[in-house]
Amino acid sequence: MNKNSCDVGIAITTYLRKDMVCNLVDRIQALTRSDYKIVVCDDGSSDGTVEELRKKGITVLGGKNKSIA
């Protein structure tokens, strides 16, 4: 990074929305030109959300469902 670049952090919360969150990540990646980091906070999804996001190289935080997403 050079001194003219900007770090952007994007946090997304989700629960049982694999298709929606994966589409959102794809759109962010397609449209964002500056340096950024995406972190998804998953509230215990059982629909393959975590696995699909990790295949895309996205950092996923989460655990057992606690109904907080």
C-alpha cells in the first residue's frame, strides 16, 4: 500500500442467507477498487454459508446460533 491508499473494512452479519451474502460479496469485489477487507459474522448458519464464503477467501467469524445476527 502507498500513502495515498485507504483501508476500508466491511463487516457483514448473516444467518441462513448463503445466496444473498455470497451475491453481496461478489458485488463488493466487482465494484470496489480501493484496498478493503471483508469480514462476515455468521450466527451459526447451517446452509453452507461459512463453507461457501471460505471458498471465496472471505474471513468468517461465528459459532453456535445465538439469534443475534
